[in-house]
Amino acid sequence: MIHSLFLINASGDIFLEKHWKSVVSRSVCDYFFEALERATEPENVPPVIPTPHHYLINVLRHRIYFVAVIQSEVPPLFVIEFLHRVVDTFQDYFGVCTEAAIKDNVVVVYELLEEMLDNGFPLATESNILKELIKPPTILRTVVNTITGSTNVGEQLPTGQLSVVPWRRTGVKYTNNEAYFDVVEEIDAIIDKSGSTITAEIQGVIDACVKLTGMPDLTLSFMNPRLLDDVSFHPCVRFKRWEAERILSFIPPDGNFRLLSYHVSSQNLVAIPVYVKHNISFREGSSQGRFELTLGPKQTMGKAVESVLVSSQLPRGVLNANLNPSQGTYTFDPVTKLLSWDVGKINPQKLPSLKGSMSLQTGASKPDENPTINIQFKIQQLAISGLKVNRLDMYGEKYKPFKGIKYMTKAGKFQVRT
Amino acid sequence: MQKLLQLPVNAVNIVKSVQGVGQGQEEALSPVLTPDSSPQNWYSAVQPEELRHLRSGGTGETLRASLSQSLHDDLKEMLDSNKDSLKLEAMKRIVAMIARGKNASDLFPAVVKNVACKNIEVKKLVYVYLVRYAEEQQDLALLSISTFQRGLKDPNQLIRASALRVLSSIRVTIIVPIMMLAIKEAASDMSPYVRKTAAHAIPKLHSLDPEQKDQLIEVIEKLLADKTTLVAGSVVMAFEEVCPDRIDLIHKNYRKLCNLLIDVEEWGQVVIINMLTRYARTQFLNPNVNESLLEESSDKAFYASDDEEDEDEKAEVTTLEKRKPYVMDPDHRLLLRNTKPLLQSRNAAVVMAVAQLYFHLAPKAEVGIIAKALGMFEPYLKSFYIRSTDPTQIKILKLEVLTNLANEANISTILREFQTYIKSMDKDFVAASIQAIGRCATNIGEVRDTCLNGLVQLLSNRDELVVAESVVVIKKLLQMQPEQHSDIIKHMAKLIDNIQVPMARASILWLIGEYCEHVPKIAPDVLRKMAKSFTNEEDIVKLQIINLAAKLYLTNSKQTKLLTQYVLNLAKYDQNYDIRDRARFIRQLIVPTDKSGALNKYAKKLFLALKPAPVLESPFKDRDHFQLGSLSHLLNAKAAGYQELPDWPESAPDPSVRNVEIPDWSKCSSRKDRKEKKVEKPFYSDSEGESGPTESADSESDSGSGSASASGSDEGGSGSESEESREETESEEEEEDEEEEKKKRKKLDMTKAKKQADESAERCAIHTIHQISCIINFDTFDMNKITSVFSQTIAPSGLIKMYELLHRITGEGLAVEYCFSRQPFSPDPNMVAVQIQFTNNTNSETKNLHIEDPRLQSGMRIREFAEIDVLAAGESVTVVIGIDFCDSTQAANFQLCTHTRKFFVSVQPPVGELMTPAFLTENDFKKEQGKLMGMNEILEKLTLGEKCVNEHVIVERVTATANLSRVPCGSDKECRFAGKTVSSGCLVLVTVTTKEGGGAQLTVNCEKMVIGTMLVKDILQALSQ
């Protein structure tokens, strides 16, 4: 299946290679570099690149290309999913998945890759199993290891490998037993020129951080489970129970994990928490353009809209922008033509605005296209779909855990066309 | 160190001995042992040399060593030191070199001798190194073999597995026989993890030496029969790489694979699903054959007769279903049913695999279920709207989907959306959008004019690419029905005054020339204007002016003769030689002179030949023949190792090949049945004796699987068994099906009701036994924990006993049964969960099923289920209600209403269902028992029934009677159980003390004396039977 893996950074250097079968020369990456050159944007590199003897399948995460080399038929999604799992694992181990982090921990990375694939076929990808085999590096452990000579590598087969619940290790003990659930919803929307919603849907996840002793069996029920349209579960969730009773019943993994991701379809009406008034115009024959943008809250259920960030790719003809924000700061990169405005919190009494002029190349004709505006924001304590957790019950253990639920709404791909 | 020095000798000896035993010829073939350097010489030559390496750290004699000397001396010193920490540091640096792609092969001798290092991390890194370089340094790699061989015998399964992993990964041909032996041994290892590793090793060995294929297939066959989920995915992977055409190996394992699927890890799921898709295409009939049958009556007869044969074989299946020309093989159905839940997987590859399975195997009507996961159909149209931030390839794909979704109803929305795309900054995407508009216009006649108009407007776009693309598309559209669009051609003729983009001007001129007959008045005028501006035009425009002139000259020479000559004269002196050539060529062709030959006659045909209208096609066409979701499908080119998806067979191959020894296997689709196999034989044969002749004929798999239990899959160990127990809670649905079947049989045999009751008691007994054996086998856990985990999840569904709420006849076709599922009722922990199953046996829908007017004793509460809107004919549905019985066995009465009728029904709980298991330690139990003495304690002596021969039976009888959990106990004469009443949480403690000669004493301690008394009565009855 997966023959080799190359990690390539933004400047096109191969900084790590790993082979699971016989060695494939790194010159195979030349085909990738060709594709990279052709692509106008870093993310435009085709995910699958055929070469005379191999196929290169890549994902771009954290500005690193993870390029898998395969030689024969395999479902491309299989490889792509696996590469993402590799990145997630690195992130889990090192906190961040950057070139520096990977280089600093190259041995752990190598040990991980060795365990994750055998002969190119996934062997252990479950985080709790990996963590028993290879302990994540911490400063304390590094110090202890140097003194005592103990290692980061487990000597026993992780209990999860043979267990009913491979995602949970046995013998978990905590003094404070707690279970936190974050319901995070992202609004993907396209708003048209006139401010009406063209499409809007909600992608939600429930991320959990469960630190419970023993083998707890949890059930999580919702006030309004029918809202959830298209769900995908962590393998721990008992599907039949969900089908019959719309209850999430599961023995949780230890630590952080994604319990559920769901989708609230475009059929349902999605509340749009912000509106944008804009006037971006270029006049024929003039080297000036007008730029006006005002943001305001709407349908926020009384919650504050925070961490607002507006960005827009201005047309190529724009030389510079001279703008005046009523709050926050803005930057304009004359090379990439990227305008970004860090707004902060929206105050409904005093709506933030960004006004001013853009200078165009003299003599150039007025740009055909109007830029789209991308907006990011966060709303705490609100799940915009209205999803509400009813209760969380624990069976199988005697203690009383601390239970916490947090809601948050964010902008996903939130775009306003002008 | 002394030990290390022995290594090479061992290695060599073992290599030798294995070769001697296994494959004598191998010796002659092997590259190292070729006759020129006789085997004996080789042994003696390597040994001293390598020993020197080991002593000196490779400083010295050999070429390789001298090279390395200069480079990595420090590392070698570290590797040679006695300190593990230094070795580790050295290995880390070496691995970092390998990771960067630096060559570290010269360190091989220094590294390889650390293969037996005690420090596990050093050892692992040495393994990493070995796997990387063994192929290049085969002789030296042999030094490590004996370490791995010892590792293969290690009591630690992780060490056994990693020894096999490394041994099979070092690509050294000479050790093929050793690998083969190791794989064979590991395939029968106790540990499923080691067996999994063996499965992984198979393709490695196969790629190293394809000659081993036959032997490897034997191992695959053996591992395919493995019952653990851990092995399943890996062995199917090996199957796919080594012998994908040996479909016959799958037959016997097909049902097992289907049933295991949900518990296999996600990667294995993908591989298994893809393989089963191919398998199903060879073994089952096309489920969509019906549709073609309706059209072809001749075929119908053929299939009908075929079907009768099928019926004979599968009588019980066909009698249940209506007679149809096509009956789906139950195994086909099994695959579809068992893969469906995987659509909810978090892994996109799994979802895709299921989607392709449904696409290729499901009846057309069912393919819809993947739509949500795939987001393929019309309601999801808006999910495919494109954002400016999408990567180009995503934009193109979304555009493709939108174009395919376009129809009369939504085209206006789609076109409006397309219009915004045309303004995008991504020009490749704009071009694709224009083509998409063109395709919409060809596919949907109604909007052709709208699209054309839209495209015509684009001709004035400033971007050349947009204009060129629009013109190309307009040209294609107009070619389809030019006669209807003379006005557009006229419009374009007018545009020529304004449009400056040369490409667009050229294209318009071509159009006017091509269809000059439709615009007879305008065309000459355009030529007149063009003649005027000829000298200022771009080259491509000039060429088209010449073309236009020529075409007009041929059709309307009266008006255009002079103009043409003028244009040709201008062209004759043009700076561009292409234009001069063209002018000369055309003049010769169209203007008849003495010299112009025969071609002149054909000039009109040459210029105004009817050009075929181009077809606007999806760039994604023509790849249907590849399996969906495969690499080959994505690239539209066959990738190496791609397995063709076979066509459905004309007639179904014999379905009995999938039957496993147990005759009734086909019916036991639920895990429970397989589990029952594990019950110990003595118990089984006993109970069978009692159940008597009424059942022996059709007692499902009970009897069959019971007898097969001897083969009990205990080698699967605790892993496999307990994972099934988890599954059990999830497979209630299937169990109920079975339960239902059983009910049907009951109705056939009302007179023997008593025996039937025995039967269900026996079923309960079986489950409990299993539950216990599960606990016993799970020796790695402490007892208390096990009880707590498993009794919550297993016991409930394992002990289900169905009661009738509404008989089919009284209910006028609506049959209602209920059971105490023993699951906690999550909305209210003080309620008993009652699972109610409605079956609609009528031919029409039953609507608005709900509960009304509950009449309850004071204090009792009921939590109704949400109203069931529609229950289709023949369908069943299960709901759960909660009832707070206030710890009494009073019945809860209520009305069950449909849209037409109301039925009075009542649910009366046996006292044992009023409690939930409580988890106590032995000490807690004693303490609590001490508190519940005197009036709260009821003692009863009894004589155990004939069959209560051992502890197991007692435990199973008690837990079947009451929802209690077992409390660990030091004495084997005592069994203790604990529970709490559901409503008030009062402890219920039960102790059974056995005495010599079948006597026993039952003690129940409970604050609620009524409950205690009733429970004593029930348990007494259960135990003395």
C-alpha cells in the first residue's frame, strides 16, 4: 500500500523521508515539485499525481506537504485519511505539527511512523495504543530518562490492541474525575451582494476531554437530537443505540477525542449572526476606488460576537489601500493584495467600520471582479443550531464525576460576495 | 559481550539447518552460497571477519569499514560503549540521519551487533536501521537473524510480534525459508496480535519471493478462518495482494467477515468492503435485473424457473417473502445490511467504501441511502456552491456536480450562481464555468437561449480567456441549431464594432462566414467594415477576414466579388507570411482562372462543408468501468494491481458454498448465536434433553451450534469474546427478529405453551452462562471491575424475555410485545425501561401509534414514547418507554391508540425486573447485609433442582430471574448477588449457600419486605426446577 512518505516544507525541501518497503529514491518528488510549480496557490496542488512508476498522494497541513508514494491500486481516500491521521498524531504528541517540532522529535516521529504502518498497511493508529508504545515527549520525562536511563518505549503490548475497546487503555486512574464536552459549531455560508443568504449550513463537532477512572460507560442525550442530520461517530459510540433511541452511549477513550461530528443541512434555516454592509467600487478611468465596510450583529441570541477577523483578496489592479478602521487594526499586503482587518469584539451600539480609498494602477482598466469578503468570528456559549445536551449519565463506576458542557459557534467558511 | 560474539555462529547455523530441513535446493540457488565460493568457505570467511568488527568496532580490514572510519568514528565509539545511554544517543543520531535521507549504511556492522541490546528503545531503533539497510548489506544482516529467531519464542507477545515484523521486513532472499517457517508458526500463535503480524508478513514474503505463493496461500486460508477482528483486516489485505483471484477461499468465511465487519479497525474495514464488493459481483445476481425483466418477458420465464430452484434450497427464506421474479440471496442482503451502519464512520475512506458498495451492489431503490453521506443529490445542491477560497480542483469538481444536478426546475438558480463564478479571479475556474454553462444549455433545451444570451454578454469581457471560452461555447451551441439563432449571429455581428479582443473578433467572423446563409444581408456589410479596418487588425482576425471573404464569394459573389478581391489584395502585401500564403492559396482556389485546376469546382464544398456539431461532454465521462473510489477511477487509467469489478453472473453460483458445517448457520446472523457456541457442552446437551422433541426440528442454531461448540474459539482469547459482548448491546434489533421468529413458532404450537416457556428460560440460561464464561475468561481484569462493566452492557440484552402486550388477533393485525431490556432508562433513572415492539401484520399502514390515558396506581409514573407517525405494512418498530413502578408489581394500565382503534393493555413487571444491578465488593456486601437483619432478612431452605449441578447454573438461574449482579465471593459454596430497586434505590442482597446432597439455603436481605418475599418465591421456583 503506502510505500514511502516524504515531508516537504513550504520552500520545497524534503526534510524527512520514511520507507516501509524497499527504498524509493527521493527524486520521485520531482514530479511533485513540477506540480507545485504549476499550481497558483499552495493548496491547488492536485492531491493525486501519477508518475511513470508511482503515484504521489499528498495532503497539505500546517504548511507541510505530506507526500505518500504508492505503487499500486489503493483507494486514494484511504491514503489521504491515513496521512491526516499521521498529522493528527504528531499534533497530539508535540502540541504543534511544524517542521521544527518534527525535526526536534525526529526519533519519536520515526518510531511513530514505524508503529503506524507495517509493510505500508496501517497497524496502530489509535492514539491511546500509540501512547502506550511510545510515550509522548515531555521535558520532565526527558530529564528523568537521562538520569534513570529508562526509555520512552513501552515493553508490553498495549492493552488496547487486544481489547474490546481498543480506544481505551485499562487501569486509568484520576484523583479528579472530570468529563468535559465542547459543542463547537461552524457556520459555512455564502451571502450574496444584497445580503441574502445563498447557502448556509452548520458543521458541528462534539469534542470531549474525558478524564475518568476505570471503565466508565457514558450516555449523552440531547434535547433535540433530530437536528442532527448527518452524523459520524468515534468508533466508541454504539450505533444501534443511536438509531433506536437517539442517545450517544459509549465507553470513552481516555483524554481528548472527537466524539461526534455532525451536519445540520442547508434545508434547515440557519441563523446568520453577523451582517456586512459594503460598498467597494471602482470607477472607470479613475485610479481611485472606494472601500466601505460595516459589520453588525444579527440573530446572535443576545450573545457577543468576538474575535472578528475580516479578510479579503483585493483585485490584482489595486496598488494600495488607505483605510480608516473605527476599531481594531488592518493590514494590506501590496504583494499578495490581501487585506485583513482584525476587528475584535462587535459592539452593537457602535458598529465597527472600515472606510477609505484604494489606489489603482494608473491607466489600468477597472477590475472586472469584486472581491469576496471572508469573515471569522466566535460566539461563546451558543450553539447556533440550537442543539442542547440534555444530560450525561455515567454507569459502571461508582464515583461522581464532574461534568461540563461548553457551547461555541464559529464562522467556518463564511463568505460575503460583493 | 561474550553472548554477542556467539551470534554470527548461531545465525549461520540456523540458516544452514533451516535450509537443510526446509528447502535443499535453496542452497544452490542462493546468491551467497553459489558454488564458486563453497558454503563451507563462506562460513569460515565471514565469521572471523565479523568478529573483528564486533571487537574493534569496524576499524580496519574491510573496504566498507575503512570508508566508514573517516566518517562516523564517534558514533561507532558510542555504539561500542557499555553504556546504554550512549548507545541510545548514537542510535538516535543515526535514525535522524536516515530520516533526512543521509546515507548511514557504513555503520551497519557497528549497529547490527546491538540488535540484542537489553534497552528496548535501542533495540527498536536498531530494528529501524536494519529494515532500512538490510537489503544493501545482506551478509551482515544475517548476523541478526538468530536474535529474531529467539525473539519469536519470547513469552512477551509484543516481542514475538516485533521480531516477526523485522524478520519479515529485511529483504534478504537467503532467509526466505526462515521467514516462511516463522510466518507459519506465528499464524498459529496464541496472541491475535502476533497472528495479525503474520498476516502482514505474508505480502512481504510474497514480494520477496513469489515462488512461495502456494505455501503462503495456505497460511492465508488458515488466517482467513481466524475469528478475531484484529486479524480480519490484515489477512484480507494479504489476500488482496497475494491471491485476489482465489474467491473460493472467501466462501466459508463470507458470513463471518460480514458479521465481524463493524468491529474491525477502520483500515481493515475499507479493504474488506472492497474485497466483498468484488466477491458479491461474482456470487449474487444483479438486484436490478427486475427492471429489465418487466420489459423482456422472455427473460422472465427463465429467471422465474431459476428462482424456483433457489426456493427449494432456501425454503425458509422464500416463504417469508412474497414470490417475486428475483429474490435477493440472504447473504447479499447480509452484506448490505451489515455495511450500512459504517456510513456513520468518522473515516472518509470507510464511508466511501460503503458508498461504492451500495453503488455497485444495491438495488437501485436503496442506493439513495448513500446520498446523504455522499451529498450527491438534488436537495444538497447548495452544498456545492463554490467559495472563492476553495482550491481549484475542488471548484472544478463542485462545478461538475452542479452541472450534473441541473434540471429544468433548478436551472435558473444554478445559472445565477454560475454568473457569479464568471467574475472569479481564478481564470481556469472561469473557463470551466463557461463550459459548464454550455453543457447546461445543451442538456436543457429550455434555457439554451438564456445561456446563449448570457454567453454573448460575456463576449465583452475584458479577459481574453473568458471571451475565447465563451466564443468557443457559443460556437458549439450555435452549431447545433444555427437556423434558429440567426438573431444571435446578427447580434454578434453588431458586437464586432465594440469588441476589441482579437480572439473574439476572429471567432465572430468565423461564425458569420460559416452561417452566412442565415444572415445574407448582414454578412456582406460585416465584410465591408472589415475590409476597411483590415490593415489594423491582429493576425488571427485577418485570417478570419480572408476566410469570411472566401465564403461570401462562394455564396454571394455578386455583392462581394470586389470586396473579396480588395481584401485578398491587401493580404497579398501583408507583413505576415502566413496571411500572404493564405491569400494566395484562397485566390487560386476560389477565383476561376485558366490555370486553376479541378479543385475550383469543389471550393464551395471545401469551405462550406457541414461541420459536425461538437459534443459538450463532461471531462469526467468514460470512467464508469472502474470501481468507484479506486485510484484507477480517479485517474481514469488502470493502476497496477487494479482488480476488475466483474459483471454479475447470468445465474447465481451455488449459494451453499458459503454454508459452514453448522447446517442452520444461514439464519444466525446475529452474534449471539455464534457466541452460544462457546457454551460448554455438558450444559448444552443436558438442556437439550429437556427441551424435548417439539424443538429439535427447528430449534434454530441452538442445537447445531451447541454441538459445534467443541471447536470453541477459545484461542481468540478474551479479546474476541468480550468484543462480541459489547456488540451484543448493539445487535438488539437482530435478536428481536429472531425472537419474533420464535414467537411465530409459538403460535403454531399453542398447546405446548409450557415447554415453550422452558425454552425461553433456557435461552436466558444460555446467555447468562455466556456472560459468566466471559467474565471468567477475562482474567486480566479484576472481578469487580468486570462485573461492573459487563453487567451493564451485556446482561440486559442477554436476558431478554418477551411478553405479549397485544395479540395479533385482538390487535387486528397489530402485534405488540414488550420486554424488560434491563438497560438504564436514561431520561429518568428511577424508571424501568420497557422495550415495546410493534409489528404491523396488516396490509395497510398503521398511523399515529401512541399511548393515551394511562391508569396508574398513585405514585406510579410513565414516560411515553414519541408518537409513531406511520408504521408501514409488514414493518416492525421498537420503542422504549419508562415506567416508575414504585417498587411494586402492580400493573401499569394504559391505552394503546392507533389512528383507528384503542386497545387497553397492561404491563406487569416480574419482581426481578424492578431492580438494577449494584456493584459491591465482598466487604461492602457483608457490611450491608449486617444492616439488613431481622425482619429485613428472609431465610428459606430448598432442594436444588436436578440441573442445578454447579455454581454456573445457579448464577444463571438467579440472574435470569432478577436483574442482579454477582458479587465476588471467596467461598465456592456461596453465590452472592446484589441489586437496587429502581424506584427507591433500596439494596437487594441475595445469597445462595449450597450444601452437600443438593440442599441449599436462600437468603434475601431487603428493606422492602414485599419485594423480598416475592423475590424469594421467584428464585426458589427457578432454583428448584
